[in-house]
Amino acid sequence: MKKALKNGIKFFAGILILCLIYSFSLKTYDRYSGKETLQYWKKNKELFESVNQNESLSFKNLDIYLSQNNLFLLGEFHGVKETIKIDVDLIKYLNRKAGMTIHLAEIDFSQAYFLNQYLKSGNEKLIDYVLNTWIIYHGHNNKDYKDKWIEVYKLNKSNLPSLKIQVYGIDKIQNLKLTQDHLKILLNKLKLSDDFPHEESLFLDWAKEKLPKIISNVDKENIDIVKDILFIHKNLVDYDSVPRENIMFSNFKYLCERYDLKDKKIYGYFGEAHVLQKQMGKKKDFGTLIKEDKYFSDKTYTIISRYLDSNMSAPSKFLPFFLRSKNEHTKLEISCDDTFLLYHSGINELKELTNNDTNTFFDLDQINSPYRKSKRLIKSFGLLSLVSGMEITDKTSFTSDYAQGVILIRNSNWAQPSK
């Protein structure tokens, strides 16, 4: 028994030593290989802007890209307070500097309808209705995600009609009950029957087979309502047969065509995987499909987020028992310098350049940028990197092929649950 115990202790001690050697070696190599990049930032301090977290970024380094690009994308790790604040700051900046009024969100068409109704009425119950049917469970019953929409409402109240933000939902249908509620409103506007089955499979069959026939004889004066219903129909047909990213892209293209958005300034806020302009893993995400589009290919600017010593709100029901709390949300640590969970190469240069409790925007896309010839801040290691499938598939690619800007967030609190 004692011998077995000794062997067990030796085994775990050996594993621990190997892990420490791995961590030390990875960080040492990363610091050594990042010397050139660190010197680049030290010589070009005007290319990054850092503020304390009680202040707002001016995004002055984005000014030169406003005329060159029509689509601006921000990618987040869901559930981090400061990223949501930066999202609002970026909306205000683009609205003020570029007249941006088109806000793409990681929600579906019907959820966007109810959020736009909130922006007109100020009825906060509509925000709760959307957030609590959101596919991003981090946002359910969450104060910070709700406050984002309240800030947009305030912005609209203070703006001229021509500068009011409108929300466009391009995602796959996220909640059939909410979609049914939207559909009922549209059918009632046409004075058509809203008597349809509510059980999922029966509703989908009914929508695919009967919905187009029901609206086939509607007057042309109601064409916009008909187009809304047909768009919902299209998404119901795609619901269980088309990959989510393809639905997002086709919905985006449809809305661009229908509302003539192509030459207007557009801003989108999504989880990071959706905004990367180069394929990672086995599937092409929304940002990659955008990059392959003949119009938006060279008119898109993507910003990603990196975190140090921060916290995130995670949905407890998806966590293993030893991590989750008894509440709906669990507070977890997130830091991109954790060699065991998630380590992004190049994170140490940004750490050396910034202070605690700050948000910093780095422009990665200058002609002489080292991110045009390396994979720093994109290449990652660790358990979460393996599980996520975020693997670089194009070995000839560089960081600026994926994103053109990065925001480093240090010591953020979690997105605060409302209960």
C-alpha cells in the first residue's frame, strides 16, 4: 500500500514538473519570439490607445479606416462586462463619426423586430423578452447586456431621425415561440388567421407547406409585411437543414439587397468565431464568408478581444458540476496567458505595454505591422483552444488576414446577472 502511494505521488509530481516545464518553455519562447513586435509598439505608441475602465476609448486610430470600409465587426468572449461597454462605445463612435445606423447583432429576424419595438417605445420588458430567448445564455437575466440596449435607446432619443440606430437580426431562428409571436403580429396586420399549430414539428411543417399560400393574394400595398413573412418562411425552411453560418451570411445578403445597405456603414457585434475573416477549424464562419464576398471582401474591418485576469459570466447549466454555482450564472476567470487553458501567442507584448484595469485598442493593419507576417494573437494553445476547434487551417496566413484590430481588456468584471 505504501509503495503504491509513493508511486502515485511520484507520478503526479512528475506530471506537475512536466506541466511547469511546458508552461515556462512556452512563455519563454513567446517572449523571445516577440521582441521585434514589442519594439514595433514601443516605436509606434500612437498606434494604440489605452484608457482606464471608467473612461471610454475614442477609437481615434479607426478614423483612417472609416472611408475605406463599410462593415465593422467586433468579436467578444461572451459574458465579459468591459466588452459590452466597448460595444456601446463603438456604436456611439461609428454613429457620430460615420453616420452608422445599421447594427447587426447575433440575434434572429424576429428578435430584432422586438428590439426595434423597444427602441421606439422604451418598454424594457421587450429587452427581457429578447435576451431571455437569446441563444447566448450568458445574456439571460443579465444587467450589462440589458443596459447595452438602454444606452442605444438613449442615443436614439438624443439623435436626429436620420441618425437613429436600427437593429438587424441575421442569425438562425433562435426561439420558435418568439418567432410565432412575431408571425401572429404580421398576420393580424394583414387581417389573416393566426391559427397555426404551436408544437415545433407541426409548426415547421405548417410553415413550409401552407404559409406562402396564405399570403399569396395579399394586396401590393402590404408588400413589406409580405416580405417579412416570406423571410421568416425562408428561415423556417432553413431551420434544421442549413448550417448556422450559412444562414447568417444569406440573411445578411438578403437584408443588404432588400434595404439597400451595401454602401452604408454597418456595425456588427458577435462572438469572436463569427467575425474572423479567415477560416479556423473545419467550417467557414460568417466573417470568412464575408471575406469571400466580392463586394465586402476589401471593405470589412474586424476587431477581436483579448483578456488578462478578467472574469466572465457563464451559464451554469453547461458547466461541469465542480465549476458551476447554484445560480443561473457562474463567475469564471478568463485570461489569455493561461498556458493550460488558453494562451494566445503575443499576449505578453500587450501585457508589457498596458496597465491593470485598462482597455486598449491596437491597430494591427499598418503597412509595416509585424502582424502582417506572423500569427501572434491568433495562434493559441491550451485545453480551451483544443476543445473550441479554433485551429489555423491556412498555414500561410497571418494575423491581419483574420482581424485588423485587437482590444486588450485587463481585469474586467463579469457581465453582472440581474438576479
